[in-house]
Amino acid sequence: DLQAVRDTRKTRTPRLHEVDKNNFYIVLQNDRVYVPIIPEGTWRSNTDDFTVTQTEVSAEFKPLDRKGKSADQWIAARDGLQALGKNAPRDKFVIYFAVHPDSIASFNRIRDVFTGMGYDYNWTPLAPNEPLRLTRNAGKKEAQ
């Protein structure tokens, strides 16, 4: 469909630069937004919205069906975005999107909100139902 073509066209090959910031992860699946690490107080794994499997050096986050928030709900929750800005300030964090193929349009919209707030970002495509895998000290951090 024409809208899908437009949404896909907005996704481009990244132009990366190295940054000295931490990653703040957001997973998009089934046009829903999932935040695997809760950025309040002592940061913790979001076990309300994910099945989390951890080892000494890695963690795997698999979104639970019908959890997270729709892109519209997430964008409308400005108080949540303000809290994120307080707990994950743009001078210290890069927004790192993990995007499933069914959520490209939502990614484009949410990415635009974050870039409008002055955040750097990066993203990686995930296969359908592929979990987000995080590894300690995985290498250099890059943003677009």
C-alpha cells in the first residue's frame, strides 16, 4: 500500500558517528512501544512488558503480547517523555531503537519525537519475534 511505501522510504541507511553516551533502548513490535529498562531510581528490567532471560554477561528481552503502549499512547504521554528526559538526559543518552518489520511506521513517528527533543539515536532491525539481546561492554557506541 502507498502509506507503507512512504513509511519505508523514510527509513535510510544510517550515517553514524561515535558518541560517548549510554544507550537507552526502545523496542517496537506489533506497532507497540516497549521500554526494556525502567529509567527510574535504580534502573531495573521491565518484567511487566517483557520475558527477561539474563546471564552474567547478557540479557534477552522478549516483548509480551498486548503489553507496552501503542505509538499514539506513547507519544501522547508527554509526562512520560519529560520523566525520560530527566532520568535519561540527551547529553548522556542515545535512544537506541530495536525495530520489528511490522513497526517501521511507528518507529518513524517516535524517532521524530526524540530527534525533535534533541536526542541522538540509532536503530537496528529485528526479525519477526526476535528478542532484543544486550551484552555488557559490546563495543563502541554510535548514533545518527
